[in-house]
Amino acid sequence: MAKAANVITCSRIPVSIALLFFPPFSVPFYVLYLVTGISDMIDGAVARATDTVGESGARLDTVADLVLVAVCLIKLLPVMRIPGWIRVWIGMIALIKIINYISGYVVHKRFVALHTVMNKVTGALLFLLPLTVSFLDMKYTAAAVCAVATFAAIQEGHFIRTASRRNDLRGMSYDKKTDNRENTAAQTGR
């Protein structure tokens, strides 16, 4: 049971890749898509319940999230009618995130991916977006998601660059050695 959360997280990777083999917005696509979302929601809860929360699990969660995002970009962007200005906005958000990753490495000498509340809200909205394409106008829903994602990315960069030492990031990127569970449960994915 000690590794149950990591097994759930790891399962998200092949399920995400399986999405590549189904037409977008088909029933099998939606079923697999929902499985990835459910696994993303429960892996952190399982880690906290089994007292196996750790930085390696948070990193694994980030990798699984990145695989899902990459697969969704490959499958959904070509078939979704996203206005050009939203595509530019998405590119700017991606650039901010890349700068954040580089800054984290330069400032802290390690890969830093923060599981802040705003990053979680962004992830939830991003996950819900493909589920709304049949009944909501993409330009409005995508603009709302982009607004939240922009704030989250800028906030994350601020946290990364203003943290004077590794300890300052512990409330947002769990370090098992300090076992700051109250702060971690509220702010981290794992």
C-alpha cells in the first residue's frame, strides 16, 4: 500500500497515451479522459491517507500531468476551433512556465514545479474545457482558462524567484523531511 499513490499516478501515463488511438470527443476518448482526471484527483488523497506524500510523488504527478497535456494538445488542438489570439495567449503562458522551470533550476539548483492552489484551479479548468466544447463558446471558456492560467504562472514564477532558500518552497512543494502536513495538504497535489 505504501506505493499505491505512485501506482495510480503512473497509470495515468499509459491511459493518457491510449487517448492517441481514439477519435477526439468519442465515447472511448471521453471514458479514458475521465479516468485520467479521476486518477489525478485521487492520487494525492491516497498519498496523504497512506502517509506516503513525498517530493518524488509530486514530481511523478507533474510528469504524468505533462504527458496528459501533451497528448491533449496533439489530439484536441487540431479539432477545436480556438481563435488565433487565444493560441498566442497559450503560447505566452507556455513561455512563462518554461521561464519558471529555468528560474527554478538557476535559483534553487533543482527542478521546481509548484503545486499551488492556483495551479490546481488551472488544471481543473483545463481538464473541464474539452468537456464543454459541445455547449459553450470556446472563445469565452478558453479566455477564462487562460486568464486563470496566466495568473497561476506569474504567481508560480514569483514564488520561485522570491524564495530565498529551499525551505521557502516547502509549503508548496512537499519535502517529507519537514512533514509540514497542514500546509502541504492545502497547497500541494501530493
